[in-house]
Amino acid sequence: MSVFALVDANNFYASCEKLFDPKLAGVPVVVLSNNDGCVVARSAESKALGVKMGVPWFKIKMEAERAGIVALSSNYALYADISDRITEVLRGFSPDVEVYSIDESFLDVTGFRHLGLEAYGQAIRGRVAEWVGMAVCVGFGPSKTLAKLANHCAKKGLAGRDGVCDLTALEGPAMDALLGGIPVGEVWGVGRRISAGLEAIGINNVLDLRDADAETIRSRYSVVLERTVRELRGVSCLALEELAADKRQIMVSRSFGRKVQDLAALADAVATHATRAAEKLRGQGSIAGAVVVEIRTSPFSEREPQYQRSINVPLPEASADTRTLVRWAIRGLKSIYRPGYAYAKAGVMLSELRPRTAAQGDLFSAGGSFRSEALMATMDAVNSRWGRGSLRTAAVRSDHLEWEMARGSLSPGYTTDWEGLPVVLAR
């Protein structure tokens, strides 16, 4: 029998913020979305105060501050670095790791059952806490769906103890009683719409779904939900995905911190987004055959004139060269830009992606493609060593004051920026 573990960091974004700031110990913390808009993460203390996920910050700001809640801007570089550190620790417990999201990873621990899964889970928790400083919960199951459900039980204290739940050790009436007390909407992949439909036909909890007729579920819903039913029965249908599949499209889009009207500022934003998209493109070893550019005003500013346009720009030759992608993206922008509007967002999407090795070369510029690859490799190496934007095209300015995201409460880059290192002053 296969055994999977799902390791999930508790209150990840908020916990990262607390990790390096002792003043936040025991303090309710929320992390805000881009432009400090909505609550996207909450510490345990904030949850206890009733702060809802996704609530606009401006609606609760005064009341929250009176309650002592500290709001911080999203520090994505910090979160990504802490996530990478946790992943490296987990690789010491299994050679087979699937990074499912920034705060969750699946492990295949089939070969470690003889060590005792509960003890193994506690060892994982202890090492992550000691080496990284983060608290995690661990769930074990004979399928990925049951491992994720076990992690939910560990977090909520429904089964297991001290943040570890092993569903492989639970069977019969005890297992039925546990599953019968968990709403069907808590099952991995069962969203709000599907759960409402299931409840309408009498499937209200996880036990009901597990015992439902798989063929009926398939005919009414999909083969995906049928697979979920079988996974809840302990049949492993979902393999570990150790290598993330290459993306079919790469999108970089940001809302502006303040609205932009002139073409130069919009071009700066589009060039910056195209540059970032090109980095991601090369990172997965692909080239793009087309660039899509989109600009739009804010749909929430009802008193202002509205405008939204996008354009698909086919490239003469598929490329991963930042210079090429930026040039065609700006050309697309100029064709859809209209003066007189207050733009709130711009985005760049690379499409028609294919492996770099499948490129159809140009007979008359073969040497140029080799020079382009060498230049881009050098550019990526410099930016990796000295920080993103250290080497960039002339179309990207060093400052983006007109349009950059509003992050008024951004914590330091404790692990990613020399300027963010804590300083101890000797007296």
C-alpha cells in the first residue's frame, strides 16, 4: 500500500512575518493583497478575533486597529524563500517530494512506514521548527486525497495529536465516525458549487461521498470526482508530480498603486511585465510565439470613463529573448492605447509556448539566435547574482513611481536583501 504525507505550514504568510519580528509574538497579524487591498492571510490571533479571509482592508481598518491588529503588505520574496527552505528540509525525509503550493508539499513515505508514521511526522515537525522556525502539520494517508484530509484533521484537532494525523492507522467504525463528521466541502477538489450539488442529492459529509456509487458520480459530475471517491476509499489514483508541468501560458499582470494616464508610464509597466514573463519563459526552457497585451481602467470607478482593450501580437519568429518580447509588447500597447483614460492595470501574457529545442530556426539569422541565448543566459546570471533588474533593457526604468504597487507596510527582506538584515547596535 502506498503512503503519502501532506505537510502544510500553519498560517504561512503571517507566520513568515512573525518569524523575524519579535514584536509580533502573540499579536494578531493580517497580510494584505496587492496594493494593500484585501486580507489574504491571518494569524491564529486574527482568526480568533473573527477577521474574515478576503475582506477589504479599508472596511475593517479602524475597528481592526482598535483591536490591535497589525496589517502588513505581502512580502512575496520572503515567503518564497521560507518555502524553499522548508522544501529542502522535507527532501531529507523523502526523495520523492511534490511542491503543491507555496505552503504545502506531498511526500511519498511508503518506504518509511516501518519507522512509525506518527513518530515520523513528529520528526518532520521538529526539524522544520528547529531549522526554519516554522510550525507545520502533517497528515498521512494511503492516497493524496486522504493525506490532505488527514492534514485538515491535524490542523483542526479532529484526529491525531500534536499536529500529526495518520489515517492509515484508522479503520472501521472509528474511520466512519471521523469522516461522517467532516462536511463534504472539505474534500480536496470539491468546491462550493460541487458541494452544493452533492448536498442536494444527500451527500453531506465525507463518509457519504466515500460510499457513493462511483459510476453515478462519474455520470453526474466528472471522472475527476469519481477518482476522488476512489481515493477516499484508499485507492491511490493520483501519482506524485515531482516535476511541475511547463505552463502553456505565462501571465504577468499587476494593478497599479495609483492610476496612470500617459503612454510612457504604461510602456514602462508593460516592459517590466514582459521582462518578468521572459524570465519565467526561459526558466522552463520554452519560447513564445505570441505576446498578448492588456490595459484597463478600474471597473470600480463608475464615475470615470471606462476602457479595456487587449491585443494578440504574433511574433515573426518564436523567441525567449527579452528584447524581442519587450519590443513587440510595446508595439501592441501603442496600437490599443487611448489618451484620456485613467488606467488601473496592465498585463502581458506569453502564448503559443513550445520547448526551446523545438524552435524553427531562421536560415538567415541562425547565428543571431545563438548570440541571443548567450546574452539572455548572461543577463539571467547577473540578475540572479545581484538582484532582479540589475541588468535590464532600456525600456525598463529604474523607478516605477507612477504605477508600482502600493505596499505601505512592507516588512524588510530579511533573507533576500542585505538592507533587510537586522542590525545590532553596540552601546
